[in-house]
Amino acid sequence: MARRKKKQKHDEHIDESWLVPYADILTLLLALFIVLFASSSVDAVKFQQLSNVFNQVFTSGTGFMEYPSDSPSDNPTSPEQMTGIKGTKGQGKSEEQQLSEVQERVNEYIQKNDLVNELDTNLTDEGLMISIRDNVLFESGVSEVRTEDRRIAKEISSLLVMDLPRSIVISGHTDNVPIKTYRYDSNWDLSVMRAVNFMKLLLDNTKLDPEMFSAKGFGEFKPLASNKTAEGRAKNRRVEILIVPRTPINE
């Protein structure tokens, strides 16, 4: 009788083979939590190291706890190597430098075509501003660009083709001389339509993305000079092209 009971107890021995896959699951969960934690850190190098470890767990079957170090040997671990990688973030030209190069190209075009009195550029915190005088593009009280001056729009459109497209705002301005015709009820209408018509000419260049363009009119309310003189009024009648930086210039 005693022997039979002993045998029965032996048959009830619990199978512990389930512990192996359970341990693997815990290992993978630990690796997942480590990667999730690393993703909230601004240290891209550490994130890449932990990501490599995570990939190693899935692809090679090596448990995370069995890994000999916290990063693969082919990743940089010395301060010099870490600095080298972080330094690549600063490579390349700043937004201000890139816009300055665009300004140089526009200024070269202005000088080459003797348009110093008609075109002007200015690099501001808002971006690169290209101003075009009214008497270059339009007849008085008219919003359509003169036929002989459409080449200017074509040339400027070529200068606006950039490796990294930026938002471009075309704005129209007038002097304070009132206007009321069957086509333009006010200077607002005239300034908006001048901006729109000039923008359409720029977008004849298929290398430019229309989604990056917008047009608006300021009427007489953003003068550059006094409207009390003919010279001042001429400066105020203008179309402006604002190339908006992708990041603030003053950062």
C-alpha cells in the first residue's frame, strides 16, 4: 500500500517547461519598456543604441540580459565618438545663410538688368522681402502686369526655385490716392488683384509648388514712405514677395 501511494505522488509532479517561454516573454517586455523609455529622451545616440539591442533580441534570439554590454560594439561609446555624431546635427547652412544666398542671386539679377530703382531686397526677421515698384509692372490703376514686364516675373520665378521649398507670400500695396472704378471699388481690391495676377505669372514656372504660395492685399495701409510727395507715393505702390523661413531667423 505504501508503495502505491509513493508512485501516485510521483505522477503528480508539476511540469515546469512553461517557465522557458515565460522568461522569454519577460525579456522581450523588458526590452520593449527600455526602448519606450529611450524614445522619450532627446539623446538620439542612446536611442539608437537601445534600438539596436531591441532588434538584436528579435532577430538573433539573444536575450537582453545576456547581452554583454548596453550597446553593440560597433556603436560609438567614447566621448569623442559621441561628440562626432552629435556634431552632425549642426552641419549644413543656417536658414539665414540660405536666404542670404537667395538674396545675393536676386541682387545679381537686379544689377545685371539695371533694375536698382525698381527692385529691392531686404532680409528681415520675417524672411527675405523682394519689393517691386508699381511702375515696373503695372499701368496706373491697372492690376494686370504689363506685357513687357512679364519677363521679370519669369526671372524671379526661377530665383524662387530652392532645394528646400519655403512658403511664399505675395502682397500688393497702393498709395493713398482713392480709386473707384467699375473693376476696383477701392485700393484694397486693386492691391489684392495685383498680388494675385503677379503670383499667377510666377506659378507658370512648373518647378514651383502652388501649395507654398498665397496672396494678399494691404491697400494703402502699409506705406514705405510719405504719400505727400509723388516720389513717396511711387514707393508705396508696390508688390512684395516674402520668402518665409522654415525656422525663425533670429533663433
